[in-house]
Amino acid sequence: MSRPQVDFEKLLESEGVPLTAEGVTALLEEDVMAANSIISNNSAMSPFWKLFSACVVTPVLWLIKTLLATHIMPAMFAATATEFYLELKAWDVGLERKLAAKTQGDITFTKTDMGAVVLVTAGTVVQSDSSLGAVYKLRVLADVVIPAGSLSATILCEAEEDGAGYNLGEGYYHVQPDPVEGVESVSNLGDWITQAGADKETDEELALRIRDQFASVGNYHIDAVYRAAISTFAGIRSDLLYFEHDAPRGPGTANCHVMMEVSETPQAMIDDINDYINEQGFHGHGDDLRAQAITATPVDLTVEIWHATNLSDDEINTLEKDLASRIRAAFRGSDQYPLLTRTSPQSVFVFSTLSSELHAMVPNLKSVRWENDDIVNGLALPRISSLTITNRGVR
């Protein structure tokens, strides 16, 4: 749920607060007359009136329109406060803004010769290709020796920069920009993330957590309490937690389906959440709540496209790559193209909406036809298992 957008100037005006020089002047003149004083030289051209305006009217307008309407009033409410003011509101309820974090995870290095000894040095780069619209880089954290007799080894790597965008799905990290001698291939296999990356918590996300904290002050272990507890983890937004009631494991039980902005939720994070709730005592008496990754529903996407005339082969290739990267982003494969509508649980993903957004972003795209029907999502999130783009030529 988005925060309300409040026009505080309009609100002040509705309460009779003057917002124009004429309004402030009229109010001041009323006060002067009420004090039995008379201003006779109130012409706009008079030196006295110019001085009066500069000394009284202009500062009053600044106090009302800038200080009061733009700073003080928005800072009074968690729904409208921003930046440091919002952090003060968070402090009131025992919260702090979550900082950015770097993704860490195990990358599998496979040797060309099982009998060889291979040294992978700290700082070695493993990266994705550009199919997602950007290149994401990881670096090996410490020197690792892959001994003779072992064909491969998993090596802990860390993202080059902070951000949730580095939490890519299986197989995306497979490029060695500077190949390591004796290493045939690299890849992130399976549930590879040991620490999820995260962006610095936005004002919108922090405001939602503050609201949840207000709802949980009674310590009744309802959704709001668990939402507030789970959303303290880096990389988890409170509005991306979905609760399943109806006693899935018997009376008093519930599940929390945890979703990440990019790719799938790491099992290491799910384990930490369940330990935090159930082993460290952050649950109600008799409660049985378990966190689990949001279920992934594999989807095979097939789309036909037509493009503008007079495009070179390179321009057509670029067009197809641009479309593929945007489609993958819409299905939460990357954090690129934030204006795209993303898939979400408990909603309908409408392909006509995606088509309209692709047309707006890719000018040389003339027509799109999907073979897929709109996707109705329950407590699950569609993930691309295959993407087929067929170029039908000019239209």
C-alpha cells in the first residue's frame, strides 16, 4: 500500500491560512485597523509599503509555504515524513532504517583437469552476461586451493556493490572476464546465496514498517507482529510477506511466504527467520508460524514480435536483447527497468499491460503477440523457465 500524498498548502488554505501576499496583507491590515491604527500610504509604489512587504509579508509567506507546509507538517506524520525526519519517527517506535548489504554466495569453480592443483585468488571476478540489461560482478573473498582429485569446489564470493540486484537466479553467474588457469567453467548452482544483498531501505519501506510497529504494540501475535519481526531482516520488505492462515499444519498454525524483489528467497535466509521466530522466542504462546520461500511456478513464455522498417541486423539483435531483458525483469529476474510492472502473488499478471510498457520503452517494436494467457497467481510467483522470442519481421 502506497503512502498518502498530502497537499499541505491546500489543507492550510482550507483552514483559512493565507497563502498569497494579498491574503497576508489583508490579514495584517485587519489587525492594524483592530488596533486603531491607520495606514494611509499603502500604495504598491510607496517606499513604506515596499519596506513593509519586505520585512513582514515575504517572511510570513516563507514561514507558511516553505517552513510549515513543506517541512514541519510533513515531518509530523510517518505517512508523509521523509529522510531524517522519518528516521526520527522510526526511533520513536524502536526501529532503524535498514542499510544496504552485499550479496554473498557460493560459486562453483570446475577444473579442466581433476588431477591438477588450481589456485583461485582473492579478488577473482565472476560475472553475469548482459542478457538482463546490466552486468553483475562478484569477487572471490579469499584464496582457495582446489586440490588434486577434486573436479570442482564451491568458493564464497561477494558482490562488487551493495544491492538486491545481485541476488540473481541459478546459472546467471557464469562468465570469467579474466579466466583462471586450470578452471574450465564457473556457475552459481542451486540455492547458492548465503547472504542476500539488499538496497538501503527507502522512505516508503521504512514508513510501512513504522505502521506495522504501531499495529503490533499490543504484542498479540497477529500478522502485524510477525510482519514487523520478519521485515527487520535486510532485503525483506514488509509488503512482500504473504500470510497463509486456515491452520495448514493444524490448529494454531500459519505460514509466512517470504518473497524477494529479485529472484528466489535463499534458504539460508528462511532458516535465519525461522530460528529468530521459533528459537529466539519471537512468537506467541501456542503459536506455530513457519516462514518459507514463496512458491515458484515455472512458466514457458512464447512471444512473436514485429519491428520497424529499415533496421540493420545489429539493431534487430539489440531490439531482441532489449525485449528479453525487460521481460525477465518483469518476472523478477533482475532489478533493471523499475518502471515495469512486476509479477506479484495474489494478483493477475496481464500481458497486455506488459506489451504497452514494452512499446513505450522500445520504440522500434511495432507489434507483440503472446501465446500465453494472463497468469492468475495465488500464493505463488511465476518464474520464467523458458523464453522464446520469434521475430516475424517488418510491420
